[in-house]
Amino acid sequence: MENIRKYNVREHYLLEIDDVFNGPNNGRIYKTWSWDVYIADNGYEYKGMAIERTKNEIIPWTTLVEHEYEIEMNKLCQERVSQRV
């Protein structure tokens, strides 16, 4: 027997994160990461995922445990940016 769970996307937004670091001659270099963020729920469980298309990065569907789901997803995106620099 199949087990099917349906989640409705409650939020879909663009999250831009500027990564700033020192370049040659003490210049500042900016790279902007543009994340498509999705937050979905099925009434009692929330999941989030994000895609950064130009850099081929993805945060797969993840169960969200904090009650500030948007903040939790933003943190996950920021962590991914800091790992990939």
C-alpha cells in the first residue's frame, strides 16, 4: 500500500544574500546569492527547501523544527553560502 503525504506551499520568496570578502588591493568583492525559498506544511509538519540556480546549489526538503520557519530557512541559506565561499 502506498503512503502519500501532501504538503501545501505556504510561502515562496526570493532571498538575496550578499557575500562580501576582501579582494586584491584591499578591494571589496560582492557575490550575491539569490535563493528561491519554499515553505510547505501539511497541517502539523513544516518543511522547507531552497534553490540557488546560478550556482547550482540546493537545500533539499528539510523538516523545520523552529516555530519561526522563515528565519530557520534564512539561516540554512546563510550557512550554505558561508560553506561555499
